[in-house]
Amino acid sequence: MGKANDMHRVLVALRHTRTLAVETLKHEFPDLYVLSAQAFGTSSPGSIVHHIRLGEFLTEWNNALGRSPVEALANGRHAEVGRQLADRAGIGSGY
């Protein structure tokens, strides 16, 4: 039972991390937040589906960035993350 409890704690921590990443993006980079709704095919920013997909995007490894998008943003690579979202939105170099 201990291992299951540990994995549950990790899962809860991951959810909190993703929520914090989404909220930070929303406040620090509102342009990327709005673009991300387009990138993930959601009707409007702020929906549950939008936040789930955005949280996953921000915290998972991105080959083009060589790190997670949240790490890239922390290192000042706003434009590169914007290009990744623009590519997903189908607007390519429009960002």
C-alpha cells in the first residue's frame, strides 16, 4: 500500500505543478496563453480541456526546445515556445 500512496502523491504533485504552470503562463505570457487555445483546438482559453492540454504541453519534454516549454520560458525563450504553439495552431512562422 505504501508504493500506491507514494505514486498518488506524485500524481497530485504533477497536477499541482501543471496548474501552477498554466496560471503562470496566463499571467506572465497572456499572448502565449491565448495562442495555446488555438494550438490545442479548444474553443476558448480557460476551458478544462484547454488547461489539461496546456499543462501537459508546458511540463513535458519538447524535442525542438531540448527541454520542457516551462524550462524554456524560465530561460527567456518566449519566442521559441511561441513558435512551437504557432506550429501546433497551424499558423507556422506567423508568431
